[in-house]
Amino acid sequence: MAAAPLPLQGGRSNRVWRSDDRVVKLYLGQGDNPLFANDPAREAAALAALSGTGMVPPLQGAGQFEGHNWLIYDHITGAPWQQDSGHVAQLLGRLHDQPEFRGLPRGVNGSAALETQGKAILDQCTAEPDLAAQIGEMRPIGQVPPLPQLSLIHGDPVPGNLLAHDGTLTLIDWQCPQMGDPSEDLALFLSPAMQFLYRGAVLSQPEEEAFLSAYPDPRVVGRYLALKPWFHWRMVAYCLWRCARGNPQDRQAFDLELAAMGQSISPNRA
């Protein structure tokens, strides 16, 4: 007799259960998140396209139930990532070399696009308009052009979406893959706010250095470093948007990202 489905924690946008050796995900809707999409079609396509690579859990099926999309994939016994940042960098490097598959949107590419996206997020921060305006005025200076050639990116490679098991890592929650700038994935993983919210602690300087050293393409690392102030600025805007949802942790995440943004703009500041 099969065991009753066990609700799983961690998902912020959908409901997820474990049933024996399967995971069942029920999508609650596209939502209003201005940075992270919740697209069931993209997730199913990603699991199918990357099947056999070891980077995704094996897909078992997808469909609809009472107007909601669902997805079933194999359960992986593991734990959310906690240590060895270099391993994550190597995984992302492999991912960014994978071929494009159908149904992927184009991601944000270059500082001008990051500025446009950040402004759009701040426009939604109506609970604290004065602070939103202040953050808007703090946007970085200097332009970084868009990449002429895009890569497959996960779009949300935070610690909670990285499962460590059997000496390897698997990426889950493929609701927002894109053809985009690979430095976007680097920035999202390195974000102090995302590390704090999903791991409970920001990366140390040695952990960040180990990550950047292990990523296989130094050109992408150089691009990340050039765009780093812009990525922090956009994440500050996103954290402010999240603060209106009432979780006290989001304010601490905002403060951590704001401090990192200031340091990236003025790295020699005491």
C-alpha cells in the first residue's frame, strides 16, 4: 500500500508533495513576481531537454488538474546546498554549455536592460515610495553592452534549488530558465540576499573567490564583475518589493544586499 503524500517545504509559489519515490508539484498560478517567473511549461521542457545530464531530476509526467498545471518527477534524496561553492560553479558552467530548447524567452542582457528591469521593480514598490525613489537614484553608473550570443541559464540557482546528494548536485525548480547572460546565474547564486534567505548565511569572501575561480569561463566571470553593481542594485529593488509582503527576513535580506551594492560601487570604502 502506497504511503500518503507528504507535503514538502521550501516552495514559495507552488504546492509540492512527495509520494513514495516521486515528487508531485501543483502550480498555483503565474503570480506577480517581477524577477522570477513561475512557468510550468518551461519547467517541463527543461526537465525533458536536460534528461540524462544528471543536472535535473528525471521527469515522469505533466498535465492539468482542475485548471492547475502539475508536474511529476523522481524524488532525489539529498539536502539543500550548504558548502563547496566551487562545485556549484562547475555545475553552472556545464549548464551554460547546453543547447537551447524550444519555448525559452530571452533574458535580461546588459546594464541598460538591468536598469530598465530594476526601475520596473521599483515602480511596484508602492508601500515605501520614498525609499524606492532613493534606491532609484542610487543606480550605478557606467554601461556594459549586451552579449551577442546568449546561453541557457537556470534563472534561479539559489541554495534551496541546489540538491546535494551522492557527491553531486542537481538543480530543481526550473520555472524560469531563459536564454540569457550566464553571468546572471552567477549573480543570483552569489547574492547575499538569496544566500541569507535560502541558506541562512551569506557567502564568505573565500567562498565567493572559490566560486569565481572554479567557474570554467573567465570571460563570464569578468562580465559578472563588470555588471556586479547593477546586479546588486536590481536585487536591492527586488528585496524592497518583497518587504511589502511582510516577512521580517526580507528586510534583513534588503540590508545585506544594499551593503553589498555599496561595497561593489566603492570597493575601497572602509
